[in-house]
Amino acid sequence: MTPALVDANRIEAVAAVLRSPGGTYRVEPISLPEPGREQVLVRVAGTGFCHTDRLPRARGLGIPVPVITGHEGAGIVEAVGPGVRGIRPGDHVVLSFDSCGRCRNCRSGQPAYCEWFWRHNLSATGVDGHTARDVDGVPIASRWFGQSSFATHCLAAERSVVIVDRDLPLQLLGPLGCSVQTGAGSVLLALRVSRGDTIAVSGAGGVGLPAIIAAQLAGADTIVAVDPNPVRRALAHELGATHTLDPGDPELVPQIRELTSGGVDFALDTTGRPDAIRTAIDSLRLTGVCGLVGIQRHALTLSPDALIGRRVIGITEGNAVPQLFIPRLIKLWRQGVLPFDRLIETFQLAELDAAERASVEGAVIKPVVIP
């Protein structure tokens, strides 16, 4: 279905709009501008809910409201703007994060560390000033991670777009653009876990479970999943964890050290909790590396000797180049060794608040919203 033109330069759509930080999402009609330079118009088939989508609910981060969130989109290209190369209407695509493509890091193949990452992704307004509008003509921030895909249609940056085969279950592919990419990429690309290594993963959710699967694929000898939810611990075991532990256990660090003959080679924290990060670092052997995913929730205080012989690195988007890594993830899924679809439960667009609650409360690992 081709979207209707509101006027010569606007396109009708429906979106879930957050109008205040403490409010709920309202599904309402909006209009989008026609795709600008290096932009594509995508009819959304499904969008994963990620905890990063909760940031506009918090005050003081400078994220404008009203805003349309959603940054794990997948859909079908409806139109392309000037300067777009290699993407055509009718292409099936997965949408990932945006980047400038011109800074030093982007030019060296590290778009996840784009020097303008905040402006292109977390400002929700992009760099061109063109936004969605409501029925009264009021602007709505609609470039969240270069897409704002909790909607029937979205405008995505060309650099965010990954073309995929048309025989794939398109509405389920969105999480490949962020959470699955981040978890698997953190293990395979950032930490470079290899055969015989040991690793502990804090949090068995939408990022942690793909990380555990990736650690098994890498040939890790011992994979410890740490999560308070017994159902998630059981699933982590099914998906590759050799051991599962409760973070509330006062003997957690000694247990990890005992399981790994003195400490793990790698630790990955996906929770952002200072206590979990301290545990992850304390679980490392000397020369071990701890990866931190996402935005840490509070200040982190370490003991004076915590980093002697150990390293801590921050990881964004799994160090991935989406156009290279997402096809690799799809190949692994086709081979049956990356069953990310087992983590998914679908919701309708009008159920976005319920999807968020289910994710936060741990009832669902990866909600996917179908517009």
C-alpha cells in the first residue's frame, strides 16, 4: 500500500506519539515530509522495543517531546530521496542506527562511534530539521535513531538501511538492528571471544541472550549467565550458557571464580547497574576484559585495585557495521544456530505501553510492535 499524500510535500501515516515524559503513547495520525537527500521512506512491518526507547520518558536528557520512538524497525521501501544509491522501492530492509558517514570514525569503519552519534540518533530530530507533524501542524520529533519506527511509515537515513532477502519473516527482523546486533557483536566483534575462553554475561535479556548464543558459537568453554529471573536463567541454559547464577547470591563472585579456575577471561554487563558492573569486573582474572553495553544508570565507584591488570571498555551497537554484520546474523539464523526469534512476542501498535511494561517487568524478552 502506497501512503497517501496530504499535500504536495507531506505523506500520511499513523504513529505512537509520546507527548510528555511521564505520559503514555497515543496512536494518532501524523504526516511526514517526502524523503530528503539520502533518505528512504519505509512502510514498517515490525519494530522491536528496546530499553533505550524509554529514555524520552526521563526528564533532563534534552530529548524533545512530542516524539516518536522506535529504533529496531524492519519494512519495505516505498520511496527514496535524492542521492540514494543501491536502494529501490520494494526492497525489504532492516533499519539500524544512523551515523554521519563523514567523520574520522565513520571513515575508518567504526560508525557505531560516529563523532555525531548523539545528534543523529538520540536527539530525535536528525540534522536536517524536517520532522513529522500532527493534524494541527505541530512538529513531532521523528528521527529517533534515524528512523522513529513506532509508526506505519518512517523516514530512515540511507546509512541506517540494510537490504535483506524477501523470503525472510520481515516483521520479526527488527531486533537485528540493535539488541541482537549489540549482544552478538559485543562478543564476536568487540571482545573477540574465541575457542576455549570463559565469559560471564550479566543480564539474560534482549542483549544478553544473543551474547550468550554468540559466545557458544565462538567456542567459549565456560559461559556463565547471571540474571535474577529463573525463567530467563533456564532459557539462557537452553541457548548456550554452561552455568546460570542469581545476582542476589552473596557468594556470586567466588562461585564464578571457582567455575573458571580463578576468574573469567571476559565479562559483559548488559544491565547498566553499578552493582552488576562491579561484580562483572571483580569476576575477571588478571588480563581479563569487561565490556559495558548501553548507558550506565548511576555513577560507578570501584575499589582502588579493581582495574589492576584488567580492562573495561564501553561498547556501542556491538562495534558493528550493520551492512556487514546483519547479513552475517541472518545467515546464522538460517543455519539454525541464532534462534533470536525465540525471544520475540508481538504486540499491536496500540499496545506499545503494554509492550514496554512487559519488557521492563521481565515478562517478555523482546517485544516486537506490529503497526
